Amino acid sequence: MLCPEHIKSMIPQKTIYGDRLFCPIDGCDVVGWGNNSPADTETRRARMHAHAIFDPLWKNGRYSRTKLYRKLANFMRLDIENTHIGFFNKAQCTTVIEFANEVRDGLV
């Protein structure tokens, strides 16, 4: 996996949570976990915020997780295989939040 900012191979580091990948360039805050795409601090915060708004919609039983992700894929005009918050950039996370709010309000 490459750091998107420096196009350098990311270095794996074992943690209690699994392998964490980090950029070898000093001062770079890009990290990656598991199958998620590498992200800087702002993008990781956007992803966490998107999950915090989106996940309760399926965790409360209103929708199945699969059905909600299909609806999100359709809303974002993405293939379902590419519809994962861990792959999204900041703008896409904003779209997830807009979608989740519309679902919550019964608009979607």
C-alpha cells in the first residue's frame, strides 16, 4: 500500500488492534488499517463522524446493514463493492452524513 501524499510504500507495524500501516516520511500523519484506504487525520475523523451518524440507522434495527449500504451505494452512484466508509475521502463522508440525515428524517 502506498502513502497517497508521498507515493512511498507504507510500513506495517503490529498493534493489539492488528497491523497499522504508516508513511515512512517524518511528520506525515497518513496511516492505514486493515483493508481501509490510507488516510490523514482529517479524513480519519470524517470517517469516524460518518460512521457515528450512519451506523445507528442499521444498529437500531430500522434497516438491515446490507440494505442500508445498498441504498447508500445507489445514492452515491457507486458499486456496492466500493461503498465502504473506510474507503471514502472527506467529501464522500459528508455525503454519507447527508444521506443518513435524509434517511433519519424519512426523505430517502
